[in-house]
Amino acid sequence: MAALFRYLTAFFLNYNVGRGSLVITLVASCLILLSMTLSSLPHGVGSYISKALTCGVLAIAISSYISLRAFDSNRVFIGTGATLRRVFESMRTAHRPPRPPFWAYGCHVQFAPWIIYNVIAASFAPLRYEKQIFRVRGLEDKTKPESKRNPRSMTDDVIINYFPPVSVAADPVLPLDAPVILFELGLTCTAQDIPGSSLPRRAVSRGFRVVVIERRGHARALQKPRWNLFGDSDDLEQIYNVVRGRFPSAQFFYVGISSGSKLPIEAVGKFDERRRHGDMSAPSFLATSCLCPGYNLETCFMGFKFPYNYICLSSVKSKFLHENERILRNYDAASYEKAVASGDLQSLLSHAARFAGYSCAEEYFAAENPVLFAAQITTPTLIINSLDDPCTVPQNAFGTMPRSTDGLTFADMVEKSPCGILLMSPSGSHCPFLDGQFWPFVRVPLALGGVAIASWADSCILEFFEGYLAEQKRSR
């Protein structure tokens, strides 16, 4: 019975078809329950209440939508760089807020068309990636340098997904020097659900090559007890070098979505600092972007509201803990038990520090909390959040950063930097950012599925990257 429960949990939380079925079932159940309740009331009363509820809901929805469209605007925090400001001026979409459809503008309702599209796209028009299995090598103890006593024994396979494929004939065909976008996945996502697949489809339609990194545990079971929920910068550097070897003449960009947005801040901050001190072997990007980050790892999960807290916690336990129970428990049974018994994601993250290569949560946060390395970034970086995000904590951008001695917030730091832009939109939820008053979809070539979600955030990211490509051509 326990095995069956785990299987069903994994199906409904980790796979697109399961997620779609769960959403449809919940909506249908609510409608049936409401209908049964109204029909059980005395004759005429149920009809009166039904009409009153309908009118009340419509009135609230219409007034809220008018308020959103008429009075809300983006909050923009932009750095000091002249090139950065020129690129921002060229980003037409960023100068207005999202325009969600009147029938799906709320932070919860936006998930409905977004999830339905993702389920259909993954089932009937999946992206045909070329997959490369690559073995990454991690240190036993991440707090110490490599040595005979601290070897790179934590080896495992990651999957590097290329679209369009490189080694076989593909449609569309891109030259080897086409700009490359590396994608970091969300919490429990795969290459077909990053979250969503519209940004990769739209990127390829505009001449970018997409490379999606499926981190340890995302595409296959762990082989060694090394697992970092937000990704490992050491693994990233090894993956970058492999991809760079295939496209030596291409310009590289980097996107992290949701929990995948930790590395474009933490890792790039470390890489830029190394390059500043003369280590030119560190990975470099023309520009990067983070969509829906949580900023401070020590508090990033505290904003998750019901039911997202329960859904995401169950999904993480199912995909990473239950599926890898033997190997994680054998490595550290106490940490595994605490993690699997966690009542929230923030606690789970702390208890799982041992599996990320640290002896305790304090060491993990000190070494990998992205807000501690944001000030080191010199790579142009676009960060996008929605103020109505029901999952992450956008308010973290306005709180004093951990270990800060000057009282600066993350938003203050962005404005003082030469390379950062922080866009806070009034709507968008967690990732969808639907954009279209009646129909939040755009056409893409048939080879890319024919249609994609019209996302305000996706448009901003692509315009940001295209702006830096244009600046580079201008400087030649």
C-alpha cells in the first residue's frame, strides 16, 4: 500500500499528465460539491444564492481587473551602466506591466491555462532534444580544497539537452555560432517542463540555441549521495566547459527559473570574481536572467502558501528523497530521516545540507546563499519577479541582506551596481506572466509546436539578450 501511495504521489506531482489530471479533478470536484450544496437547499433558495454568488464574483473580478490594468505599474530598479540603460530602453515589453486576459488574471487562475498548455505541449509536441549524458565530479567535502583526503569521489550523471539537435538533421537548423542559452530547471522539473516550455520554443524561433541542464536527480536516480536542491556551481562549471567545447564561437547566455535562479546569481558571482582576479578559465556569459527567484536561501520558502507548500514539499520528497532512499539513507540516516519528516521546504533544505556537501545548514548557507555573492556580479543580469507571486518571497528583495553591514537591501544593491536590472511586475504569478487581453498565446513555427504561451517575462528576457547581442555588434 505504501509503495502504491508513493507511485501515485510521484505520478500526480512529478509528471505533466499527472499534474493536469490533478488540477482538472480538483476543479471538477469543487464544482460538483457546490452544485450538490445548492441543490440540497429549499426550492428557489439555491437558485437565488447561485445568482447572487455569480453576480458577486463577477463584480469583484471586474473591479479587480480594472484596478490592475488602470493603476498598477512595474517597479523598476536599474543599475548605473550606460550600456545597461541603453539595452533597457530598447526593451519595449519591459516598459509596461503584463496584460493578463480578463478571464485569467489572478495569481492562482493564471496557472490554469499555463498548466493545460504545458501538459498538451509535452504530450503532443515535445521538444526533440539531442541528449548528452555527462559525468560530473564533486568533492566529498565542499568546504575544503581537493586533495588525496578530499577527492572528487561524488560522481554522477547529468543530462545536457540540446535543441535543435546538433549531430542530426533538425528543423529549424541553426549555425554552430548561433547564440546559446543555458537553462536551469525549476524545483522538480525536467527538460520538457522547465517550468513550462514556451521560453525555449520562443527562443529558438528567434535564433537562439537552447541547452537545458537536467541536474543530479532530475532525469535519473542518484548514483552517489550528492544532491543540492538548487544546483551546484562546481557541476555547472564542468557542464559549461563541455557545452563551450561544442560551440566555441557562440555567445552564451544563462537563464534560471524559480529554484533554478540560484546559480545565475551565486555561481556567476563567484565566476566573475575569479575573472576579476585573473582566472580567465572561469565561465563567462554575455548576459544572464533570473525568473521568480527567492533571493535569500535562508527564507526563500517561507512565502509558499497553501496548497503550493504541500504540493511542492510532497513533490520534492517523492522525486529526490523517496526515489533515492537507499543511497541517501546509507550515507547519513539521521539527515535523511529529518529531511523526509520535514513539514515545510525551508526545514527540508536545512536538513539536506549534508547531501549538498556540508556538515550543517549554516555552512551550506554561508557557501551558497546567492545574495551573499550578488555584489560580485559584473555580468549584465535581469531579474524578474511578480508582486503577486504565491510561492516565492518577492519581499526578500526589499529586506536587508544577510551579513550586510551597511543595511543595503537587494534592490539597493541592484541600483548601485553597473550591471543589474530588477523588474517587479504587479501581476504574473509564479512563472506564467500571461500577456494578452483575450488570448495569451503566440504563434511559433510548426516545428516548435505551432503555438506558445505569450509570457511577458519571456519577452523581457529575450529582448534583454537581443539587446546585448546588438550592443556587441555595435562595438565591433
